[in-house]
Amino acid sequence: MKVYGFDSLIDSGEKREQDMVLTIGVFDGVHRGHQKIFETVRAEVEKHPGSESMCITFSTNPKNRNTGNLDTMRLREAYVASFSINSFTIIDFSENFSKISASGFASQILRLCKPCVLVVGSDFKCGNPKHCADGDEMRGIFASLGVDVELRKVDFVLSDGGEKISSTLLRQLIIKGDLESYSRFSGQDYQLDLLTEPSRSVDGVMAFSREQIYQLLPPPGAYEGTFVDVNGKKNLVEVSIDQDFLTLEGVDVSRQADSVFITRRKVR
């Protein structure tokens, strides 16, 4: 999978004449609903010979700037790549971009590639609040610009209790410390990206300052987890979280951290 900046890809024209099965979204903390979208994208590429797939995402979450992130761009990129998506394109969600209308966004996409299929969730919307559009309206905008784009709307995935599985629900589970439900709804354990976070040894355990961790953390307490180093080697650890630090007990402090999966709260 190749990674692009949205503006730079427009400027280069590299994909301008490429038929594209396109999906657009934040995809923060990829969950079972997102999986269904990516699987639909892959299926549509098979139905459209000569097409490629592209995921367009955002550098920051337009809807939840202050609620905590469930992933990092590095983790998101790796997860999207697992669905054989060809291109991963990142929009710098600047103040200027936040003002763009849905029709303006559609015009930019037509400078980016030749969309043949748009795959979005049922609650998809894009554009500034006064000039936004859902999936059906985006298809109409493309048509008004002379391009016939097929629309595939992907229904919500519901939990056993009938709740819509969403990034908002996942945040609520993290805040409550319910990592087991998080794993069920997201399809994977909660992964904290530690690659760029400086660690220190505190009383012989690997410690990270809470202030430097980009992602949302569960409540203070002790959790079971799996440590992954930069060489891909894994081992079980105890993850302890307090007001100042996240510490990993059971790992050689000389190893360089890649990430840690937090699986469940420990019962003492």
C-alpha cells in the first residue's frame, strides 16, 4: 500500500486517470463496521477490472478533537493495509479545509482520481456544516460534475445488545476500562503505539509518561497485556496505569518498544 498526502497527490497527478474504488472516513480505532467497509471496497475492486482502491482519511478527527484518539496514523495505516487497499491518502484537516463544501471536496477528488465507486457508512457526511452531503448527495454532486459514480452504503454493525458499533462506543469502553468488550467490538485488542514515545526505567520496569501518550488510556489500575518490541518479539506483561505513568512489568527495559496490546483489567 502506498501512502500519499492528499494535496501532494493532486499536484503530482499520479492517480488522476486511475479508476478508483474510494472510501472516505476518519477510521479512528478501526472496528467491525470499518472492517465491513474495507471488505466491500475489496469486493468492488474485483467487480471493476482495472480499478484500484483508495482510503482517504484525516490527520485529525474533525468530530472529536478533544475526546482522545483510539489509534495513531501509523497503526491506522497498518490496519488498512491488511485489507489490500492500494492507496492510503491523508488529508491535513486544516482550518482552511474545514471550510470546504461537499461540492468543493468532490471537485478536488476529481483532480485526485477517477472515482467509479464510493463506499461509505450509512452515517457518512462530508463538507462544512452549512454545505455538507451524505453518500446519496455526493453521488448527485459527482453526476452534476459529469461523472457517474456508483454508491455502496454499508449498514451499521450492531453488538449483541443492539448497539451501533462505532468509534464513540469504543471510546466509552476504554474510559470504563472494559477492554474485553472493546476487543469484541473492534475485532482486535486495544493497541497503544509506543514507537516514538521515550521510555525510562522506574524501579526496574519500563515506564512512559502519561502526558506523552497520544492515545486515550483506560482508568488507573493494573491490566494484562502483550508487549511488542521493534523486532516483532512479543511477551506477556502487566500494564499499570496511574496519574503520572504507564508502566510495563515483565519486560527487559533495554528493549525498544513498538506497542503494547491491553487485553483486560487484572483481578487482584
